[in-house]
Amino acid sequence: MSPVDPSEPELELFWADTRSRFPDLPSPLSEAWAFGATPEHADELLALVLDGTKTGTASALWDIEADGESVPEMGGLSIILDGQDGPSALIETTAIDVVPFSEVTSEHAHSEGEGDRTLAAWREIHEHFWREYGQRGFSPDMPVVCERFRLLFSAEAGTREDDAGDEPRGSRV
């Protein structure tokens, strides 16, 4: 899903509320985006983040470049949206690794929390995703941005999640 226009009032209210609870956060609004390519996928993957299962995501570098976006950076903050573009969580990027699809590790696959969390399941899910939604399709040697993150704040919980996702960490799936 594409990043959302930061001028949306609900997004601005979420950021103001989050910053009032955690004044150490920077004042500029963080980038806001949703996982996946459909509202259903966004909600499904957000639920995995909120329950602590999902601490990683992957993007096709080709899609990032085609969209004129930047590769995420360590320490970067992102507001995660639900399937209706409602702000739901704040995550911090803890690690970035760009590797060919065929070299994504089983540890990264497990961090994404999808399917049975194996590398085989990750490859099947992501190959299907990029064949269907990727701007340049799929190739076993396509560059994949493997991002690890930790959940900092959940609107649902209303608290900072300091212990979630401390392990190392287009459309992100």
C-alpha cells in the first residue's frame, strides 16, 4: 500500500497524542504506511505486529526505486496504518539488509511471522506477492530490502512496547 498524505487529520491527531505521551519523539510527522497491498492484508499483518509475532518486513528494492522512495534507515520511525488507513502503531527500524531474494535468511523469514514462519513459506508467500503486486514482477535474484523493527507504541494498548521486537529486523509484506 502507498504512503498516506500526512495532512490527514486522524494521522496528525495520532502523532500529537503519541508525542504527548513520549515527548522525546521528533516533532515532524513520521512516514505513514500500511503493510501489504490490500486492506485485508494490512489488517492481518498489523495484527501480527501488535501481538509481537511480526518484527520484520520485506520490500522489493525495485518497487522502492520505482516509487521514488528511500530505503528505510536504522532508527527511522513509521506510523503503521490499518486497512482503513487509520493510524494504529509506531515502529522503529532496527536493522536493514539488502540481499537477493534467494539469499533471504530463515531468521528473517521467521521474523516476518507469516505462515508457518519457515523460509520455504516465506519464499512462497513473497514470490506470489511480488508476482501479483510488484511493479517489476518477481525474479530469484531481485534485490529485497529486509527490515527489522520494534514496536514502540500501539494505539490499541496506549503504551510503549519497549521489549517487543528487540531482535535484529515498494510495499512491505
